[in-house]
Amino acid sequence: MLSFLDEPRVLHGIYVLGSLTLFFIGLYGLLAKRHLLKILISIAVMELAVYLLFIGLATSPGETAPILSDGLQGFVGMADPVPQALTLTAIVIGLAVLGLGISLAVQYHRLTGKADVAGLTELKDV
Amino acid sequence: MSLILKLFFFAVSLSPTALLMGWDGHLTWTLLDGVGLSLTLTPLAAFFLLLLALAAPLVALPMLRRPADWPSLALYAALLAGMQLLLLAGDFVSFFIGWEIMTWSSYLLLLRSPRTEMATSQSYILFNLASAFLLLAGIMVFYGLTGSFDIRPLVGPTQPQQLALALLFGLAFLIKVGTLPLHIWVPRSYDEAPDIFSAFLSAAISKMGVYGMILLLTLFPEALTGLYGRLLNGPAAGYLLAWVGVITAIVATYKAISQEDMKRLLAYSSIAQVGYITTAVGVGSSLALGGALYLALVHTLVKLLLFISVAGIVLQTGQRRFNDLGRLIERMPISFFGVLIGIIGLAGMPPLPGFAAKYLVFVSLVDARWLLLLAAMILSSTAAFIYCYKLIYAPFLGHANSAGAREAKEAPWPYLVPQVILMALLFGLGVFPGFAIEVLIDPVLTALRMAPLGGSSWAVLTTAYGGYDGVVLMSVFVTAFVLVTGLFLLLRGRMRRAGSPYDLSYAGEVPTEETPLHYGAGMGRELRRIPLVGWILRHSSQGFYLGLTRQMRAAAGLLGGFYAGNPQTWILLAVVVFAVVLGLQAVTGGI
Amino acid sequence: MHAILDSLAMIGVSYIMGFLFYGFYRQLNARVQRRWGPSIWQNFFDNMKFFFKSETLVHGPMFFFGPMIIMAGAFTTVLFVPFLKDSNWLQGYSQYGNLILIIYLLVVGPLGNALAVGSSGNPFGVMGVTRGLTRLMGLEVPFFLGLGLVMLQHETTSVHAIMAAQDGLAHWGIVTNPIAFCVILLPFIASQNGSPFDVVGAPVEVYAGPRVEFGGRLLGVLMTQNMMMSIAKLVLVTDLFLGGATNILVLILKAFALFVLTTAVSMVFPRLRTEQAVDFFWKVPLGLGVLGVILTVWLPWSA
Amino acid sequence: MTMPLTPVWFIALPLLLAFASPLWVRLRLLMPLLVGTPAALLALALGLLPAVRTAPLLETIVIAPPLGIHLQLDSASWLLVALINFAGVVVGAFLWLGETEPYLRERRAFILILLLIAGCNGMVLTGDLFNLYVFLEIAGVSAYALSALRRDAPALEAGLKYLIIGSVAAIFFLFAVVLIYLQTGNLSLAAVARGFSEIPGPMQMLIGLLMLIGLGIKTELFPFNFWVPDIYQGSHPAVASLYSGILVKAFLFVLFHLVFLFLADPGVAGAWLMGLGAITMLVAETVALRQEDLRRMLAYSSLGQIGLITLALGFGVESTTAGGLFHMVNHTLVKLLLFLTAAILLRSFVSARIADFAGAGRARPLAGALFVLGALAVMGLPPLSGFASKLWILKGFAEAGVFWPVALILLAALIEAGYYFRWIKVLYEPRTEVAIEPSEGRWAYLPIGVVAGLIVLLGVAPFLVDDLFIEGARSLLDRTATLVAVLGAGS
């Protein structure tokens, strides 16, 4: 009954919608939330949305994991391996950035007691 | 060590002289991608190089006095190098490079003075850079037209092209010479610059604008007449320029009269003098250009003399306001003669060469049938007598008004030597008015393909309208003077020196030390009651520029609001731009 | 030798004409005011008296040299104005000069004397000088514009040539160029220090004006040069507008006529303040001059 | 085993040395290596120059493009690589010789600076879109951390702000990369370029916009550059000199590389970029007029120059492009000079406010003179190098008969003069007592002096190097040559 969901177009549409929704949630958080950690999380959510979109759109239903095993004869019916590799790399990078960001935020909080992005007012036009 | 360095700097200051004597040939230097500098000495440039060669060592001499300010000397060397490059330029790139080096090095020299204010230095550099950038824009237009940076006449330009070039270059050079209403940087900077350097600013640097204006004329096939035809007997486009020059001269003269500071007075007088030159360039005939060059020569000599003398006074008394000086004639007699000869030259009195120069310009105006301009020019040059008189009366005559003025000694020799040299030069040129014409000016006119003005001998100045003989004039005057003085002294009777400076005929009262007897700053105050003069003195273009500055700062504040530091705003703006552009594309049918 | 004799003659003629004219002026003035004036020789007597004063007060060297400069300037001016046309005599050095030079020479001496005034240390004197310079500034503009019209008319600055061009009554400057004459007339009066433009030396306005500190022989010098300068100016205007003169009698006659004309104007007007005078010059004579320029230069028939 | 001298070293060497840093700490080699690494890379670049001038060097990693990853060193990227490493040498030498603050001389700073250099080199060299993203993030992360290195409130704030805005830029960029991959199935730049025209128009537009925002933030173009002054203000001037000197330049190069490579007709995109550049230039110069803080002022000036370079490169004509590349180099030199001089002055006068600098030039004549030199060069006054490149750009516009950029560039230069000369005036304000900290090592002036010498040399004799820029411009503009070089003649 839900087999129409297996159609690549429908499925990709859902992926697009879902990840875009996620992206906009992230964007909303980024623009509307004041807390530094929330902002960093929003950034992470946006990144995730992009990853999901990538993976989702690069894979069609029925494709197998692109793993070379003993019995495999040819690269048939496999998902494209590149997006997955790239996404893995991107996740690592994103994690690094997030980690750096959080550590900076924590240090900033320790130093000044502030965690509000609007409170970053040390540097400004005079 | 320091002596060797000083000798070196003096040698550098002689470099324009060396260049003038020794240059023959052509030098090229590649810059980049088909742009090269080519250096060559045209007769026109040689004339202005001569002015530089006169000014450079005479200004260097007092600058070398102990304690020497080494950065000033280094900058002065850079300035001289830049100006020589500018004069040697055979193409616009080297012209511009020289122009800019001149601009920034003179600016930095200006900063060496402790009196320079922010407003002064900013107006100096901004006006001069505006001039430079207009020049560069003009050069680019020129390059776009001809495909080459070489300075040579345009071939078959259209009217709009000529107009664009004339406007861009013309404005650039008018800023440099400081005509109204682009002059407000001049008085402040001449006033507040280091005292000696003011001499150079007024004598040499302002002449580069004159050089530029004359150079501009050579770019067009028919000079100014090609632009809008003729008016009466002169070029129509030049009529406007001539009026700009004359109005500048009139306004600057009245402003000069109302000044209470020696250097500022001289600054305004410089503006006025260069205004005459502008007028002469506007007339554009051979007579007028000869007059313009002559005026430039005389103005260089006179302003060097006056500024150096005044620098000596400031150095010895520590005072620069007319109210605080007085009676220096007995303490600084050589400086007195310096200023005296200077103002005679400045006022254009015969027998000094200032008259010869003005004579040429007057005659050229009559020749062009531009009589209203002649009257206006007479107005300013007669009014100039008042400030000339103020300039000699207030410091040297009357009563000493400050301790500094009462105890001053004659200026040190590095100040006096240039003064004596300049006095001799002025005197010599006055006796032989034809010398400058024949030796200095005629080669330029010939090179510009104009009729030379030379007369039968160096003693005479001849024009188609008549001329005069400097030797006869001078000998008649000197003979008369000797005769009169001799006869007077032969008469019976005793001369008695007044017992005290207060031994005066003072409306029946006996003045004392407390009586305000010095009329220094008050001179010319009543001129305000003349409606025209009052109107001129009440108005200033400064408000306009201040308003412009305010507007700029307000704009900066407004735009600076974008840069208020909230990351969310930044991102929001980026996203909004993204969305708007996308939306626009969608609406216009892109998507 | 001729030059020296000629020069001496010119100086002598201008001196004699000078004190006679002014003597006459004092007479005439007195008669107009219904009193007996002094003798016509009175100016000469006064002058001589000053020259033989036994004592003269001096305020420093410049104070002494100022009158010498103004006197030398007066001599030079006189020598550069041709008194006669078509004659070898009374020419001085005028062929070496021109109209513009003469106008400037007229100012050289007074400016030299201004130094002496300044040197005296008397503020009233300096005030007088300033007023004089201000008035000069006012009068020169229309004066020069009028002369400019003349120069343009004859296309020369040479006084000789202008004189030579006026070979008959019909060609006199005053006939061919009446506007120019009207333009210069009032400034000319002012340059003669005549009423109503005589505030500079007016005793009541500023205590005695530029000459306040001078006395004795120096005042004699100033008086002499004043008379000579006046004559030089009269002769100049005669040369330019009244066709010049071929002999001395005609010269005296024409100069005298002009002198009477100017004194007549002087006598009937009250004195103007400096700035009023300047404003007046810039309105009436200058306006007339501008009109003249428009009529003779700008309008199509003038080309 | 021989070590072939290939472009890989530009990325590999700094990465290796950075990650092996504990070793260098023990051997006390930290500082020599900080200078030595970029110096070695600079030497390598110079060694490769003759080869690069004959043909672009392609370094294939594992398999050949379009499937594999490759590095491409052509005349244009060579310029950038040489510039980046030269700047690395200068800043490294300044940190070493100048006895700067300790936190910039520790291991952490060492790692971050080398990573920054590696990231910039990588961005410029790589021929692969995703690699580009990775290097962009490497450079980014090291930059965020460098800003925050001082660990006081302003530094942390700068780091945080930089991180937030930088991450957003990276997301946009990544989004564009993802879309490109999904559309073309390729990541190799050359292959993408070949297939780019087949992407449907709206999608091209979307990708272009995402790229523009991502790279626009990084390259500091107008509506996206509001973060710049804050970051430059919060960071140490030496670090800011790296941002302004090499990081932005690398991004600018990437931006134009992509534009000229992807679009067969870059006219429209070029016009957009010219417009953005012009606005950036004018806005930044105007805002700088009322800056009271030295570092912010330099930041705005940097923005203005970026705008100018964008304007010149966006025109896409050989002589403006060559001029633009030359100006890029000059601007790097000038900003190195100005920021490092500012570092010296800041150390002596504690505060960066304009009022506290009164008389600084008289108290520190050498630093003052260097600042003046830099200011004159940045305004493009002859005989300094800024003039030569500006003249080249203007000449290019004049040749093409397009005069509005000429007018805008000159107007901007005039406004720029308005604030630089204000600072110069303040530096030479007469003031009798100036509170000076004890003088620091004179050696700090050595690297700055070298830069100053170069500025003068390039101003007086730009013909020494103009061929390089012309070749660089050609290789940047010549799309087909790049495609042929990477993909073979048949593509």
C-alpha cells in the first residue's frame, strides 16, 4: 500500500522536504536563539540537514551498500560510494568545528559569565 | 658626519640646477606591461625647472641650520626628486608619479611643523589628492582616446572628448594653484607649515599647477580657441578661466588685507597672484602667456624673499601676528629691505620686474578686448597695495608691541644670504626687463609655436602696444633720488632726531607707553564698510566643505550601523539577500 | 646735454605751473566763499619758507628717505609724461615709457612716503595712509577702465602715439571717446586729492592725515612734489583727451581749462567718507565705464 | 627513495610538521620551523616556477581526474602559493624575532599557523570541489582557533563570532557542492566545468547564489562582510595580517577560479561581482572614516581593497585581471607591513585608540615611517607598488573604454586618504611626553623591513614581475586550456 513510497521520485521528494525542514529549523535556531550553545547546535542541525539531503538524494531505493566483498562480480545496483565517503569526512570536520565552538563558548562563559550571543559586545564600532 | 650629510643635502638641493645645465637627451624606464616612463626636457618644463632651481637651494640653506631636522631634509630631497620627475616627464605616467611624490612628501613636510592642525593637514592632502586623482582620471581618458600615455597634442578630438579632458585636467590644476572656490587648503597650510617650507610651497609647488595649465593648452590642437571658438579677440573658453582667476585674485586680496597673521596674509596674497597667472593663461595669446610665465618667475622670487624674511622674523621674535610686532626696522634692517623689495615686486611697482609682468598681462587683456577683466584685475592689484603696506608697516614700522619684537636681533646668515641673492635678482630683472623675456620666456613661446616677444635689447620690454626701458627708468629714478637727497642736504638748516618714540603730534595729548600707538592689525578694518568688500569678507566657501565633511561622517555612521557586531544580524542579512535575489529571479522568470 | 636741459626744463615748468595753478585755486576758492584770498604767489612763498626752516624733526632714517622717494618719484613721473607733441622739447624720457607705466609711477612716490609715515610711529598718519590707499583702490578701477578704453581705441599704450592720433579738434579724445573722458573725470579729481574725495588729508576727520608728523624742509618737499604730480596728471589727461599741445602756451591753456573744470566740480560738493567714495567710484564712474565697454566693445558694430 | 618535488608538498609538509609538533617543542625547533617551513615551500615554489611557466603542473593522487583527486599548479595558483608562503615566512619571522606575546610562540600557535598555510595552499591548488571544502574548513578552523588564542574576552568573542559566521558560510558552500555533485555526478573542477552548462538554469542560479553567499562571506564582499572588523579587532594584529594577507586572498582566488572555470561566459556573474566589489569598496572606505580603533580601521581598509580587487578581477579582461592579481600581491604586502607595524605600535602604546597614538610616530620613528610607507602604498601613491597595480587596473578599464570603475576607484582612494592621513597626522602630533614601554627587539623590524623593501622595489620596477601576472591572468581566464590540461584534448 505504501509502495509508492519506494518510487525514487517520491522518496527523494520526502528527503528533500525533510532535510529542508531540518535546515530551516536550524536556521531558525541560528537566528532566533540567544544562547551560544543553542546557536552552535543550530549550526550542527543545519549541517546535518545538508548531509541528509546529500545521502538521501544520492541513494535510490534498492541499492546496496557499496562494499566490495568476495562474491561480488561487478558494481551493479550499488549506491554511489562517493557521497557517503564525503559525508563521513564532512561529519568529522563538522564535529571538529562544533567541538572548537563549544570549547570556546565554555571558556567564554567561564571568563565572563555570559552565554548570550547578543552579549558579545566587546568588539564593536566606536 | 652631520656636516657631510648636510653638504649632501645641499648638493641635492642643487640638483635642479645641475639638471638644467647638464640635461641633454632622453631617458626611458619601463614600468609594466607596455607602460614606460620617458624623460625629456621641453623648453616649457625647462622654464619651470629654472624656478625650481632658484627656489630649491635658497630654501635648503635656512633648513640646514642647526638643529637640523633630518626627516624634513629627507622628505625635502624626495620632494625635489618628485618635482624634477614631474618636470622631465615626457609622458603622463611619469608626470603623475612626480605629481604624487610631490603631494605626499610636501604633506609629510607640512606635518613637521608643531602648529599644523588636523583640519589643515586633512584639507591639504585631500584637496591635493583630489587634484591628483582628477589628473589621473584625465590621464585615463586621454589614454582611452589615444592609446598612449605620451604627452602630445590630440589628433582630431571631438568636442565632448575635449571638454572631458579640459574639465578633468583643468580642475586638477586649478585645485593645485588654489583658485576659488578650491582654495581653502592654501591659506591654512601655508600659514601652519614650517616657516621656511612655506616659502617653497608658495614659490615652487604652486607653480606646478601653472605648469600643468600651460601643458594642458598644448594638448589641444588649437589650445583654448578650439574648444568654443572666440569671444571678442580671445578664446571663449579662456574667458571663463580668466574670470575665475580674477575673482580669485579679488577675493583673496581682500581676505589678505583682513588677516592678522603675517604668513596667512602672504598665503592669501599667493592665491591672488596665482589668480593673475590663471587669468593670463585664460587669455592664452603669446603676450598673455609671456606675462603668465613672467608673473610666475616674479612670484617665485618675491614669495621666496618674503616668506624667508618672515621666517627670519618669526625665528627671532617668536611672534607672527601683526599686533605683536613693530619697529623692527632698526633691529633687522636687512630683513626690512628684504620685505621692502618683496612688496614692491609683489605690488607690481616699477621699476621692479613685477611691473613688467603685469604690464604684459594688462596689454594682453587690452589686445583681447577684455576690458572688464582689465578693470577687475586693476581692482585687485590696487587693493594689494594695502596689504603690501600692512606687511611692511606692522612688523617693521610703528611701535614695538611685544618683548620679542623689542629685543630681536637680525636673522642668522642662512636666512639673510637667500634674501640678499633674491633682492639682487629682483633688482637685476627690474633693470633688464627684456632679459627674462629673451632668455627665459621666448624659447618657451617659440616651442609652443607662438610669436616671441623679444625686443631690441635686454633693457627694453617691447610689445606691439609699446613698451618701456628698464635701464632708463631705473637711472632716472636713481638719479632723481640722489639729486633730491643731495640738494636737500645742501639746504641750510638742522635735522634733529626726535627724542623719544612718543614725541608725536597726537591730537594735543602726550602719548605714553600705554597708549595703543601701533596700527598693525587695525589696518584695513574699515574696508568692511565698503559694501562689496564687506560682502566678500563675510562669506567663505569653508561652510560648504565643512558640510560635505559632516555629510561624509554621517554617511559613515549610517553605513557603520551595518557593522554593529551581532552575528545573528550578519547571518540574517545574508539570508535575506539570498532570499531576495532568489525571489527576484523567480519573479523575473528565471526559475 | 639736451636731455639734461630738457629734464630741468620739464621740472621747472611743472613746478611753476604747479604753484601758479594752486595759487589761482586758492584765490578762486576764496572768491567763491566771498573773501579775499591770498596772493597767487602765496604757495611759492609757503614752499620757500618751508625749505628754509632752520630745524626739522626726524623720526629715524626711513622717515627721512620717504620724502626723498616721493620727490624722486614725482621727478620721474614728470619726466615720463610728454608735455608737447611734435616738438623736441619738454619730452623728457617719455619715449622710453608708456601710459601704464606712468599710472604706476604716480603711485610709487606716495607709497615710498607711506613708509616714512609708518616710521613716524603716529597712528593717525598710518590711518591716513590706509585711507589714501583705500581711495586709490576705489578710483583706479574706473580710471584705468577709462584709460583702457583709450588704449583700445588707439591700440597702443604709448602716449605719443595717442597724442599724434588727435590731429584736429574732431579727433580729440574728448570728442571721439567722450564716455572714456566722463569715466575718468571723477577718479581724476580724486587722484588730485580734490574735494569731495579729499578725506585722506582732511584735518577734522583724522588729525592731519598722512603728513601729521612732517615739518620744516620735509613738509616743503611733500608740498613741492604734490604740485608737480598734479601738473603731471593734468598734462597727461590733456595729452590723452585734449589733443596734447604743440607749444607751452597751448599746454598751459589746456591744462588750465581742465584744472578749472575739476576745481569747479570740487567746489560744489561736500566731502565723502572713504568708503562712500569707494562705493561711489564703483557705482557711478565704473558703471559708466561698463556701459562704455558694452557700447564700444561688446555691441556688434564695435568690431 | 627520492622525494619528487611536486605540489603535494605545499600541503603535506605543513600538515606533517604541524602534527609532529610535540617533537619540535622538545628539540626547541618550534620557531625555526615556523619560519623554515614556509621558507622551504617558497623555495620549492621558486624552483617550480620555470616548469609552471611552460605548462601547468598536475599532481594526480591515486587515480586520474575526473574520478580521482588532483592538484593543479598553474601560473595563477603559483602566484597565490608563493604569496601565501612568503606571508608565512614574514609573519613567522616576526613572531620569532619580535619577541611577541608568548601565546603566539607556543606549540598551539605553531600548529594553527601551519594548518592555516596548509589550508590556504590546499584551497588554491586543489582541483577537486570537495577537497576545496575540506581545505576551506581546515583553514577556517585554524583561523577560528588563532583568533581565540589569547583567551581573554575579546579574543574568545572574536573566535566565537568567526566560528559562527564561518560555519554558516561553510554550510552554504557545502550545500552548493552537494547540489553540484547531485547534478553532475562529478567533483573534479574540470569535469564539473565541462558539465556545468547542462545543469538547468534555475539550478545553476541556485548553486551560484549558494556559492556566492558561502564564498562571499569568506571573501568579505559587501552584504556578507559585517563580521570582518570585529574579528580583526579581536585578533592579534599578526594573526589579522594573515587573514587579510593570505586567507582572503586564497578565497578570492577560489571564487574567481570557480567563476571563470564553471561559466563559459562569465559576463553576468562578472558584472555581479564587479557591482559587489564596487559597493564593498565604497561602503568600507566610507565607514572607515570614523574609526577610532587602529585594527578596525585596517580591517575596513582591507575590505575596501578586497572590493577593488573584486572589481578588477570581475571585469575579466586580461589587463585588469593581471592588475588585480598584482594588486592582490601588493595588498598582501601592504597589510603585512601595516598590521605588523600596528603590532609593534600596539605593544608600545597599549591601546589601539586613535587618541592614544598622538605622537607615536615621533616616539617610534622607525615604526612611524613604516606605517606611513604602508599607508602611502595602500592608497596607491607612487612610487610604491600599490600605484603600479592600480595603474594597471585603471589602464585596463581605460583600454576597454569603461570609465565608471575608474571614477569609483579614484573616489574610493580619495575617501581612503581621508582616514589614513588622519592617522598619519595623529602619529606625528607634537607631544612632549609620550608614555613608551621599553623598546623591544630591533629584530622585529627585519621582516617588516624586507616587506617594505619589496613594496618599494615592486613600485619602482614592476617590470621585473609583470610577466608572471600576465601569465597568471591568462591561465585564470583561459578556461579551455585548463580543461584540456586536466581532462585531455578530447574533452
